[in-house]
Amino acid sequence: MKLDRLFTFSPQAKLLLSMGWDISAIFVSILVAYWLRIGIEEWHFAASEWLVILLNCVFAVSLMTFFGHYQLIVRYIDIRAIYLIFIALSLSALYLFAARYAFQAFVPTTVPFIYLTLAMFLVVAPRLLIQTTVQTQNYKIREKCIIFGASQAGRSLAQTLRTGNDLLPVAFVDDKQLFQGKQVMGLQVYCREDIPELVKKYGVNKMLLAVNNSSHERRKELISELEPFAIELLSIPNIQDILSGKRKIDELSEIKIEELLGREPVPPIAELLDTNIRRKRVMVTGAGGSIGSELCRQIAKSCPESLVLFELSELNLYQIEGELSKLYPDIKIVPILASIQDNEILRAAIQSHNIQTIYHAAAYKHVPMVESNPLAGLRNNVFGTANVALAALEFDVEKFVLISTDKAVRPTNVMGATKRFAELIVQGIAELESTTQFAIVRFGNVLGSSGSVVPLFTRQIQAGGPITVTHPDIIRFFMTIPEAAQLVIQAGAMGKKGEVFVLDMGDPVKIVDLAQKMAHLMGHTLKTETQPDGNIELKFSGLRPGEKLYEELLIDDADTTTQHPRIMGADESKLPFEDVVMLLDELNFELTQHNEVKAKEILVGAPLAYAPATH
């Protein structure tokens, strides 16, 4: 009978089979013990001997049941289970000694010893055979992996994985010389330099990081050091989640590029986080987008009185409303499905909910898409922003924060020009007599946002390539979405008269390097002229319409420090509101005529520093 078929038996059938085997093994062991002691010719049992033998079978199996032996899974039997079998059979052997006096039965002194030896072999051997067979089969079919970290977390992970059906650890890697060259749980511990050899020897493509008690910077450094090995990195959950029972140690997660490019977050300034949110009525436009949804999550943590989600996408609105309602049942969450171009619905929402703070994140942001649909970009990014800002002014909203972009700086595409125009609108309105405070926050790309290169590269790598990069020298700034949202809230709290705040985006990242690091973290190598043996091809598709090689965050070089170390104040040129209105009128006329050429000419002529790219 094949073992696979044996494993398909019901639990009740397995129990009966196991107990039946043990009873038979114990019974045969006693008989053989007698035969070996007195010879088969002299074997003549009286009723008392048969009673002793039968009662011993019942006694031994009862002890094994009491010790919980039959609750164990045979294929995962361990040394503790064998120890319990030995204790049960030893007690049954003692019973045989006592039975010759209690029942006046014939039990020679050596019979219990012979019986114990035979019974241990007959009971334990089949279980070990099943376990060994299963492990051998599993070793052949299970995916091999390396565990980085031979300390307690690594050992616990190895123990858990061994009883599973997916990953099988074949070695430890550890930087501590204390472990190197030794065996831990039967697995050899190697140093980091041995990783390429282990990959070849075992065909390993996964390394599991079992070191999560280190600092953010140390973890980032470790990931950065392991990334060049081009082996897929997975990580165990946070140790606090494991200890609290929220997560299991083998619930592995992929190492995201955010962990490699991200940085240690600066503790937020509580006053700046709460000023415009705590016990306030807040509205977020574009609430279902990448930045908008994270803004909503951060806002909800600061306990607003109510949070209005203004979003055009039904799916995005449904998802963020459901998430926030579940996590924050005490906060009034109001979903509004509408466009910022619909001025009546927008004004009604602000008025009826008596909004005190607005974060304006709604925008068409994808450069090639807006380049192909410039009129739609103008309607949404320019006139939509004007609608929201003017409504905030009309209904005495306390704070209005515009989410802008580095592409608004000396724009070479329509999207960037519309965002710079939006900045001028807000700056112009801020100069009017009003109790409303206005602020503009400008930053670069965020890791993992919809349409960004990170999810695109992820899909391309998972599909086997190729990875498409527009230009070998293209460079971008990156920031994680949570950090960007938190800094937006703090920067917005500092604005009063349309000041522009620029977030410190850290060091620029070469997109080719980003693609290579992502491929390495997912266990692949890039196929290039210098690396012909790579398994993921890298292709350069050429710069897209309106795309820059380098992005900037400041129009002028001057910037001022603020009370937050990662927020700068930019002294940008402004345009009187009357001039802004004249430009809006000109643009609006061309929009009504559906004249893209004239609309673009107005953008070029406006003080936006807009110079369309010629490539």
C-alpha cells in the first residue's frame, strides 16, 4: 500500500489502524519473549498466563493513550513521542513482574526485558519508517531554502518548516563566528560568502530572514548586502506579532523595495499632526488614490470628528470607506462619489458637512496619459483645483492643503504644467482677504503608488520579463507612501498664505539600479551585455512624451528650514489673482472650443516655466 493512500484515511481509521498494530505488536512481543526464554516445545500457557498477556496489551495501549501518543501525527513523530512510548512499555514490563505474584502466573525474570526490547522495536520501527519515507519524499519534492540567522528565531522557523509541506531548510547562514562551521538542528551553518555555493549545491532560490529584532537601519543595511546575491528574500513576521499570537513564524512575506530604499522615519511632531485634524471635520479629495487613501489612514489616527471621502472612482471609494469604517467605527466616515469638476456637488459637500480642513489630492497624475489627453488634464487639475480652493474660500474652511508634485518645477509635460498652474491658483487665492489658510506641499515619486515603476516592474518580473526602462540615465526621487502622507499633514499645518513646502526626498535613485535591485530581491538577475547569463531581459524603450531625465523640487535655488527636519519652505514666485483669473478665462474658452493647440500655447505663454519636451 502506498503511503499517500494511507494518509487519505479518515482520522478514525488511522486511529484504529495504529491501535490495532500496537496491540498486535505487544501481544506478539510477549509470545516471542516466552519462546526465546523457554523454547516453543515447552510453551504451555495456563489461563493465568493468558490473562496476564491480554491485560498487559490493554494496560500498555491505555498508557500510550493516556500519554497522548495517539493524538500525534505519525509522519511527524519526534524524540519526545518515542520517549513516551518507552515509558509506557517500560511500565507494562514492570506490570509483568508484578503479575507473576498477583496472578500466580509463570513469568520468568528475563521475559519482561526481552518483551520491552521487542515491543519497542515493533511499535517504534514502523513509525520511524513512515517518517523517514515521508521526509525522503518531501525532500525530493519540497522547495529548498536557506535560513539567514541561526539564533532562536531561525531555529523556531526551521522546526516549523520541517513539519510543513512547502519549504524545506537545507542550511543556515549566519554572520556570527560562534555558529559558523557547526550544526544547528542538524543543519550546517555557513558564512555569507558561501551563499553562491549553497545556491548551486541545493538549487536554492529562496533565503528566509529570521533576524527581525534589529534596527531599521541595520535591517536595511542587511538587505542591501544580501540583494546582490540575486536570491529571493522572504522575512518572518515582526517578533512582537509572533509572541502575541497574531502571526505565525512561518507566515513569510516578500522583502519589498521600500525596505531597501526607505529610511528611518523621523518622529512626527504631534502638534503639527493634530492641529488641523483632531476633533475637526476633514475632507480629502481623491480619497481613494495612492496618496489620498494613505492621507485618510493617517488622518483617522488623529481622531477627527468626521472624515469626508470625495472620490470619483467607485471601486477606490468603496475600498477606502470599508477599510476606515471597520478600523475606526467611532469616526463618522462620509463617502461622496463625485468629481471635483462638479462644482455644485463639491460646494454642497463642503457646506453641508461644515468642513474645516481640506486636503486636495485629486488629480490626473500620469504623465503620458495627460500628454495624450491635455484638455481632460486641464479640466481636472486646473479648473478642478480652482473649484475646490474657491469653495474653501467661500465657506470659510480653516485650512486648504494642495498636494503638488516635483513635475510642477520647470515642467516639460502638460501634467506638470497643470500642477504648476494649480499652485499659482492657490497662491493667488491665498493673497485674498480671507480667514482660510492655504498651503502647498510638493514632493516626488512615492514607492508603490498606482502607475509608478515599482508595481510595473513587479508585474514584469513575475511575468518573466522583459523589464522596460525608458532611458539608461533616468533618475527619480522616491519616498514611501506613509512617510509622504505624514509629512504632507505636518507641512500643511505650517502654511498660511499659500507657502510652498518641499519634502526632503532623500537621495535620487537611478531607475536602472532600481530595476536590478527589484529583480535581485525576487531571485532573478538582469540579462544585459555585461551579464549575458541573466534570466530577465532589460529593454530601453525611450523617453515618453514630456518625460524628463531628472526631476527637480525647487524652481528657485533658495529654500528655508522649518521646524521639521524633512520639510523645507520654498520661496516661489507668485501671480496676482487677477492675472490668474484672466488666464483661466482664456483657457476655459479654448476648452469649450476643444482646441488643444491653443490651450497648450496658453500654458507655454503663462508664467509656468513650461517648456514642452521635443523628444
